[in-house]
Amino acid sequence: MKALPNNYAGKIDQTTYQDAALYQSSLGTPVLTDLTFESVAYDLNSTQRIIVPSVKLTTVLLAVSLPKNIVATAIQGRDGTVKEYIGKGDYQISINGIITGQNGHYPADDVIALKRMVDAPVPIRVTSTYLQHLDIYDVVIVDFNTAQEPGGYSQQIFTINAISDTPVELQISNV
């Protein structure tokens, strides 16, 4: 049997263009995207100011969704509904990650630092190429989940759910 000719031969670019790694992880693997929660400060009460240092997460996977605000109105005598686009909602961001420690050592300091950031009752500035491509610069953490993993003493898995935030600057005028 004679082979059929390949109509795509020589027409598909075979050049490989790879993004450069940002740096090497503690495991020696290339880090192509990371996430940093920038330092925040807030008042706990009238006498105590809390400052939380930045937290850099190198082993994360991000998932982002964007709901739209749509009002669907039923009209008598008409099948279906009339949809009215109101605007975009907040981005919903799921951050799944692992904090790793040295072999045989639980990464307690890093876990505590992440917990302090998660506890902050304020919007948090984030630095992540992936999120910046979507115009996400500030987030509000909605919930935090973590669990122990069999055989995973030297690491801590976690999931953070957050929503995007756009700072609003109010202008006060003297009337």
C-alpha cells in the first residue's frame, strides 16, 4: 500500500518557543508562574496595628471564572425569558497550592505566615503574571481550606477561594 501524501508537510512551524522560567524552586524545578500576597497593614482595634509581611507561593495552580450579572424576566405569553445584561461580576479565583518544607520537617513558619495573610480582614494586593493578564491586582479572601495528607508531613496542601476587588477612591468635596 502506498502512503498518502502529507498536505501539511513543511507548512507547520516546528520552532519551539518556550517561556523562560522565573527561577528554580527549592526542588530544582522551573517555576513558570507564582503568586505573591503583598504585605498588608490594618487596625485590629483603636490601639493595635497589625502588619502582615508578604507571602510568596511558588507551587500554585490558579483557576479563574467571571460570572456576568444578568436579569432574566419572564413575560406572560412568551416562551423563555428576556435577558438584560447588567454588567460583569467579580472574578472568582481558586488558588490550589502546596507549601513545601525540607525533607522530614513540617513548614510551620510558612503555614503560619499564610494563615496570618488569610486572616487579614482587608483586600490584599497580589502579584502574579497570570492574574495580571486578567487585570486582577487586588483580592478579598473568601475562604481557606487545608488538610493533612497521608505521607505528606513535609508539605501542606491548601485551597484559597477569593474574589477580585477594585479599589474605590472617594472624593470628598466641600460644598
